[in-house]
Amino acid sequence: MSFNIALSGVSASQKDLDTTANNIANVNTVGFKESRAEFGDVYAASLLASGKTKVGDGALTQEVAQQFSQGSLTFTNNSLDLAITGNGFFATVPEITSRDFSFTRAGQFKLDSNNFVVNSSGDNLLGFPVNTDGTSASVALSTTEPVRIPDSSGSPTPTTEVDVRFNLPAGDQGKVAADFDPSDPLTYNAATSVTVYDSLGDSHVMTYYFIKDNDPGVVNEWYVATAVDDQLVDVVNSDGSDADPATAVNSIGTNTGNGVTAAKISFSEGGDFIALASADGLPQLDSKFQTEALGPVILSNGSDPGQQITIDFNLDPNNATPNEPTQFASAFEVTSLEQDGLPVGRLTGIDIGADGLVRATFSNGTSEPIVRVALVRFSNEQGLTQQSGTQWKESILSGEALAGEATTGTFGDINSSALEQANVNLTTELIDMIIAQRNFQANSRALEVNNQLNQTILNIR
């Protein structure tokens, strides 16, 4: 019996050594969780046996239990390196069409040849689809999809409105509108330009020419002529109606010398921008003019020839400090010139937030949400079935996988450009190895003593 007891001790010590050695071997494995050999004594007795004299039958390895304590974080320069601070796991599948889920804490992700985010084993990272505002469309594991970083460009946005604010010099000499020639700076008082975009994302230069009316009976009124790519375009009312001075939102000027209709704006004696009366005699609160359709001559690249651009002078009488043009006794100055169009954008970066939202940024200054990295947790983490590659599978003991978003519940936060190191304490493991070695030696010595006793008995004559 003593042979079997000592042998069970040797076996338990060997299991302890194996477990400790495995922990030490994976001390630098990202996302690794240490294990602990747990033992129990063996005690067998019949119903009629005397329990007072029963010694026991040795030791038995009950379980090699995984320890899911948080590992320390190390930071990297790769935004696709992800670490979880919390109880969550990343969900992966071996193929983009597979539903064979695996779960991992190792966040060493990268892009494959098709721009899917994969780990070192080639498994695809899963995420929740998101709406345009970044909210998750669903948080069920069954609706997750492989995370893919777009390689396409950001869509262009045609310019629909230009907001312009400026100061026109009150002391400038008036010009004859009929003499206006955009190629002759002496025929206008000032000019400024802004880059606008068509429906294909091509850029065009939109120029505004300011001509002070020299009519002796007119005070503080200016014409505003508009050109796109050096081609003058007519200006109409913001509602698209004809450029009739009697019904204009602000007064529409007569044709210039080039036969092009220009907007006409007016200022008060204090230099403030004012709105003129419409046909019904009421003051117009709108401060917008609009170009006529630019047409295929200007937009000769196949973009939308019906594109019109609204010119907003920002008159807002409800604002205590309105930001409209002025006519003061100072030099011409443009204080704001903004447009709402965007060119074609190229992917320039990926940002992953603590909530797992993956957002792509483009060279045109836009960004858009792509997907939200899915996290999964279990009722009993130690019940997970361990796989190679620092991955686990769901089991009956672990309970069903529960999917959710990072930063909610106990799923934890996602840290981009960071990796979770193994939760192995090397000093502790080395001490455990010494203890396991001593236990192994002690049990081996017990076997040796048993052998010597048996040999003594056999030598009795």
C-alpha cells in the first residue's frame, strides 16, 4: 500500500512540476492565463472498516484550474493591437462564413490580404454592425460579422452652400458696373476665392468680385459677381426665382458689362448689412443668393451639371451678435469663407475607442464608424475548454457565451495600441517549482525506503 501512496505523491508532484513549467514557458505569451494544479487526498474505506485506523490512499490531481486574473498591459504603436481590462473575451472564427466561435484574450491583430482583421492564427475578429451614428445595430453573437477595414475612399460631397463674411472698404471709389471685366482688376474693388467641389469630388475655384455702385443717387450699395473656374455665372434668388429686382430676396443687380446678373447688397450708414424690401413691402430676413446651374461647360468632367451653389451672407436678425458682412472705413478683409463640400478621401487612419467602436478617418477630413468590436463573457470562465493559440471554447461548465459591448457591465474596456501580457508571476512560479521538486524528492525517498524495507524482509532467512 505504501508503494501506491508514495507513487501517487510522485505523480502529483510531477503534475505540479508540469503545470509550473507550462506557466514559465508561456510567461511572454500575450493573453495567456496561468494554471494551477489542485490536489485532493484519496480516502477509501468500506462500510464495516474502522475509520480510526485508516491511513489514506495518497494524493490525486483533481483539476488543473486556469486563473483568469488581469494581466498587465504593454503599449505598442499598432492601433490594431487590442487589450481588454475586464472580464470580456474577443470572439473569432476560422473563416468569414464560419460560426465556429473561439474566444481569446490575445489581441495581436493585423490585416490579411483582403483587409479583414485577423489574429496570429489567421482567425477573423468579430464585431457588431453599427448605424451611421455609431450605435450598434445588434449586440447578439449570432449577428456579429468579421471586422474589415475599408480600402475604398471616402465619398465626395458636392458643395451646396458657401458662407461668406467680409468687410468692404467704405472709402473705396465706385465703379461702373457696365465696365466690369474679371480680367481687369481696375474694373472692380475687391475679390476673394474659395475652392468648391462637384458631385465627383473634383475641385473648382469659385471667385467673388465686389463692385461698388458709382451711381450718385445710390449710397452704400455693392454688386457681387460670381465666377467658377474663371467663367461668370448668373445669380438668382435663393428660392430659384428669376433675378427680378422687384421680387429679389436682396436686390438683384442689373446685368454687368459681361451680360451676367450680379447680386446687389446694401449697407446702412453705420456699415451694417441690411435686407431690402420684397414686392410685398416687408423686409426679407433671408440673406442668400444662389447661382444658376453651373452647366456642362463648367462641369465638363461628367459631374452633375445641375449643381447650384447658395451664397449665404449670414444675416441673422435674431442673433444678438450677427455675423454678416460689414462696410466700415477699413481695408477689405475676409473674416470667414467656408463651404460644405468634400473631395474624394483616402483612408489615412483607424481609431478604436474604449467602447470598441472602429472609426476610419479619411484624407478629406471625414470619419465614419465601421463596426464595433464584440466582447463575450461567461458565467464560469474556468469551465472554458482550452485550445491552442491562447484560445478557448464554450463548454457546458462555462455556460453560454453572452455577447455585449465594451464599457458596459463587466465586459470591460478595450485598449487600442496595447496588449495584455500573461498573468504569470515568474518569481512565484520559480518558488512553486522548488516546492514541487522537493515534494517529488520526498515521495521518491518514500519509494526508496519502501524498497529497502521490502529488501530487508526478503533477506530474512
